[in-house]
Amino acid sequence: MLEIRGHFDGTQILFDEPCNLEPNTKLIIKVLDEDETEREEWSLLGKKKLAKAYSDDEPEYGLDSIIEVNPEYAGN
């Protein structure tokens, strides 16, 4: 599933970012109220930041990187 942000200009629905869709592609339109729009924007920002923080080029940290063991950690 692809998520594309857009808006209604009073006449037609416009995408806010470039998008290549094939003719007759089926779409689901979800109309957001102002509170939900802001919540969606924060959620999208969070997703982008998490994707950046945990990207494929993130270094792996082995157990030898641990300076102090947490004895209360359930994974021990």
C-alpha cells in the first residue's frame, strides 16, 4: 500500500508530492479533520525519523560494546 499526501483545492484533489500512477488505479480517499491532519503530520515525521535512525547502514553493536550490564533486563 502506498500513502500519498494531498489536498482538495476546491475543485479537484491534488497530490502534494510527485506520484506516478497507472490509469484507472484504484484509490481510497480519507478526509482528515484539522486535529487529525496535525496528528498525521507528526506521525509521518516520526516514521521518517525512525527510518533514518534505523537505516540499513546503521552500525551493529555487539555485546562487547556494553559497558555496564543491567541486571534487571529480562533478556539476560
